[in-house]
Amino acid sequence: MKAKPPVKRSPSGAWIVLGLLDQTPQHGYALYQRICADLRGIWRIEMNRLYRLLEEMVEAGLIQSREERAGNRPLRHVFHPTAQGRRQFEAWLRAPSDNMQQMRVDFPARLFFALRRGPQTTRDLIAGQQTACEQILRRLLAARQALSARGAHYELVYDFRLRQVQAALDWLADCAARCEEDAQARMAG
């Protein structure tokens, strides 16, 4: 029988939960349903892992819970961010990803929240990520130059990485243009 791979923890999971709870305090199952509905294609988590994450976030002081009763149902815990949790979420939302792997994982979630905050937050997020990608591009170009004497393999690997960053920059430019068009359409309509 094959062994199951270890559970991978999403580095952005706590930030996503903080962002959702900042919008609307919720109990665990309602939060799980919202993640499934609103974040499909961006992030997913199993329900039992979400409850464990909520416990960890309470222990870390990022969220608090209060007991609430709905009708004759059992008590449930409604979670909301603490001041510390809000500060950390804001820092995460504004900080660009400094490598491509992190960008692929974090940026779509950051964009989800920025779009709900409005055009300026979205512009700032995209501009910050464009700057970070340009820095990554410069580092990769310098590394490729330094390793070019070592053979074609190194150049090919760095060409692949460079094209990934360039594709991300192209997408960010498209993203900025589309978000700007949407903002102008909302103002006109």
C-alpha cells in the first residue's frame, strides 16, 4: 500500500481566513462554505484542516471566538480577527511576493481581497508585484550571465525561469488594464 504524502500547509491559509473573517465574522462551517464558494480555483482546504487552522490562529492571538446560539441549536463559535490579526493581514495584503513560487500561491488570494477593497488597493497591489517581478527578472538575468560559461544547460534553465517571470509581468499588465477598465465602467455606470 502506498503511503500518503504529508499534508502540505498553505502559507497563505491564515491570511485568507483573516481576510474573510475581517469581512464577516463567521462560525467554522459557514467559513468553510464561503471558502468553497468564493475561493474556488484560488485556495482550498479540507474542513477538518480548517478547524485545526482556526484553533492555531486562536492560540497565536490572530483571531478570537465568541459563543453564539442560533435558536435551539447548540452553541457555536463565531470567529473574528483581533487587532493583531488585522495588522498582520494588512501587512500580508500589501507585501509583494518576492519569488515566483510564492507569487503563484499568494497573489491570486491577495488580488481577491484587493478587488473587494477597491481600485486603489488593487492598483497598489499590482504595481508592487510588478516591481517585485522586475527585481526577480534582474536577479535571474545576472545569474544567467554569471553561469553562461558553465554550459547550455544553465542558460536553458535560466531562460525558462526568465520566461516565467516575463509571462507574469505580461499578465500583471493585463490585470492592471482590466481592473482600470472595470473601475472606469463602475464610475460611468
